[in-house]
Amino acid sequence: MFRWKRVREHRWLPLNVIPCRRVLLAALLILVGWAGIFVLGCVAQAGTFDLKKDLAAVTRDYRFDLTRYTVTAVIAKIEALGRRAGTRLTPEEQRRLVEQYQARAMEISRLEDAIQRLYADPTVTNPETAAAALQDRLAQVRVLHATTRPVVEAILERQMAATLAELDLTTAGLVFPPVRFDFSSPPNYLIVSPRDRIELEASLYLQPDLDLSVITALENEIADRFNRSVLIEGLGGIGAWPTVVLDRADLAWILETIAHEWVHNYLIFYPLGRAMFSDPRMNTINETVATIVGQEVGRRLAHDVYGIPYPAPAPLPDLNRPLPPPDPNRFDFNIEMRRTRLRVDELLAAGRIEEAEAYMEERRRLFVAHGYPLRKLNQAYFAFHGSYATGAAATDPIGPKLQELRRRTPDLATFLRLVRGIRQPEDLDRLLAEWQDRR
């Protein structure tokens, strides 16, 4: 069970200590923040020098300013050190406040969608009048939401730190880097892949909340100018420091994402994180490790504090098992996406690029017809989503290997301390061989 005593004892940031220690702590926060800028500034803009330079020129007016975000967010977190937001609330009051915040976030999303639909509906002659009540309600909810956001962030940071400590995911007895995140709109992510193969060739962060018309124009311009496959995708979070997490989602997903992005921060200080973009497979290992650890930590917190049941364990994927034939009575997204990826790989390997692209568009329409509104399905889509090797878009055996290693290790702390030392993909096979006879 989650021990609330540990929440108070293991706050990590000693908020009620003498001022000189607060100064040292503030300096540490600045140091970690700048480390995040440096690392993300390198890895989030992957690609050859010439391609990065050309992409930067095309996207100049739409780039996400990582340095400005980090400086602003770190200053806000330093200012919050002495406030001890939410610490006088009982555990039950803290839980209820977080649940109310998440419910308001979802209400804001629903209201925004409803207003947008009214303005898009040609049968509505006066959308401003029709949406007036919704606009009033939206304004009220946004004010309350903004007021409670810092307290909710602080509560979740302490709860997450306590859960990490419970699981022994500490450094010299401390949760490091400290858990700090910001509920704000994550940037959009520009992914570029060659057309003749699936590979994350280059990537850039772009401003959040770009209009779809701008996104489409940028994608088309880059695709035409550089003969590449391009996708601009919204993100659920980024591993800057403080990390950015989207709040328009269910609480279990939010907790997993907070943990996932913390893992990226943690790995910056170890070989695995520093080698993230030295090889596409190292990127896949990083993302998959963050997914495995993030899910386990987030689900533990969701269950122990918020009473959210653990989901049924998913079976380990077997990439060697043939896919079942299509079932006309049941559409399985994971099976059909894997079927799509395998066929695309075959076509590209045979040099049939146009046929592969036509096939992906045909499959995209099939997914849309079954309720999965994929805006684009192309090489860049698979280059991005395939880096999460536990997902349906992946065909790399790295995901099953990491899941098998986690199954063999006695606890999550052992697993993370093993994989953080990976410097090259072959190290994963070595670890699996070393743990062959365990469990």
C-alpha cells in the first residue's frame, strides 16, 4: 500500500529548511534545467547538419523555443519552493482536488470541441450567439482550472516522488532528478523520414496549437522541397526539465506520462540517455525503457492513491508468430497496424516506393472507416511510432527483448539500473544472455 507518511518524509525538496539550503536547491534546479536544454537541444533536432539547417529555415516562424520554456518553467518552480502547495490538505482532499482538476480538463476539451463544431456547421447561421452559453462556461472553467493548476502539479510531483522512492528508483537515497513537470500544451513534433525506407532522419519541435492549415502547408512544403516523407504530430509530453505533460486525458494516462518523461530526465545522466540518438535502435531502446518503467510506476501510483485498477497484463509480443487472417466481424487496431507495417517494409525493401505509399493511404482510409482518425499514415508515421517498440507500429525485436528482460529481473529498480548502462544495441543481448536462467 502507498504510505502517506513517506510522502511527507520523502519530499526530496526540503521546503522548510534554512535559506542557504534553499539557495543551493535553486542552483541545482537551474543546473538540471540547463542540462535538459542541452540534451534536448541535441536529440530533439536529430538529422544531418545540412538537413537540419534547411528544415530550420523552412520552420523558422513556427519553432518551439525550448530555452525560453525551460527558463520560465524553472523560475516558476523555484518561486514555488517556499509555498508548499497542498501540503496542509489531507490525503483525501489532495486526491479529490486532483480528480476534480482532471475532470475540469476534460470538460474544457469537450466545450472547445462543441464550440468548434458550431462554428464549422454551415447550418448554424449565427455561431457566436449559438455558442455564447458554452463560451461563458468555458471562461469560468478555465479560470478555476488555472487557479488550481500549481497546487495539483505540486501534489502530483510529491506523490510521484514518493512512489519512485517506494520502488527504490533513487540515486544515493534521493529521487534525482527531482520530479518537476508543467501542465501545458506540449509542442508539435516534426518527423522526417526518407521515402525509400523507414527511418527517423530528422526531427524538430514546433509551437503547440498550430492550425491544421499551417501544419499541412509545412508538411507539403518539406515533402516537395526535400523529397521526404513528413509528419507533424502532437505530443503527450516532452522530456525537457521541467517536463511538459498534457492534462486533457484520463488520470491513469497522465500519471504514466509524468513517470515516462521523468525516466528520460533520469537517463540523461547515464550512457543510455546520452546515446539516445547515436543510432535509431538506441532511440528505440530509450523510448521503450521509458514506456516500460513509466507504465509500471504510473499504474502503481494510480492504484495505490486513486484506486484505479491495474489493467490486465498484456502478453509478450511474438514477432515470429504469423498474423491471423483479417476478421470481417472484428477490427483489431494492433493487428491491422502491424499487418500494414509488415507489408510496407516488404514493398520498400523491393524498391516499390509509390506502391507502398498508395497502400498506406488505402490502409489509412480503412482505419478511419473503423473509427481511428489517422490524418496521415506514411514512412514518417512509422519512423516515429515505431520507436516505441511496445506499440503496434513497431516491428523491431527490441521491444520484446526489453519486456523479456523486465520479466526476468526481480524488480523495476534492478531493471532500470541494468539498462541505463546500455551504450549500444548489442548490450541488450548481452544482458538478456546474463539473465537467461533467472526466474
